[in-house]
Amino acid sequence: MSLFSIALKIFLIYLLYKLIFDLIVPIYKSTKRIKRQFSDMQAKMQNEMNRQQNQSTPPTPQPTVTKEGDYIEFEEVK
């Protein structure tokens, strides 16, 4: 084997190493993080929707209070 072929093999191994650890691994980690954040956001939205649906029970009508006495409420007509 010549020195040139050994140097070429070492250089190709170095390039493969740089490709894997500088490009493929960071892309994998970031896609994994984005998927986790997306699923967390979906779960949060689902919980919020469930909470809103549980709270959206129709309010009970409150009885109107009539005041006894001299004062009569009216609207002014122009």
C-alpha cells in the first residue's frame, strides 16, 4: 500500500466522521426535539379544550330582584 492510498482512506474516514457528527446527528436531535415540542403543544391544547368544554356548562339564570318602594325605573323618551 502506498502512502497516498492510506492518506486518502484516512481523509475519507475523517469526512465520513464529520458528515455523521456535524450534519446527521444534529438534524436527528433537532427533529426529535421538534416532534416532542409539537406533541407537548398538542397535549396542552387538548387539555385546554377539555377544560373549556367542562367549564362551558350553561349558567343558571339568577332571579330578578324587584325593589319595593317609591322608586320606579324608567327610560327617558325624547
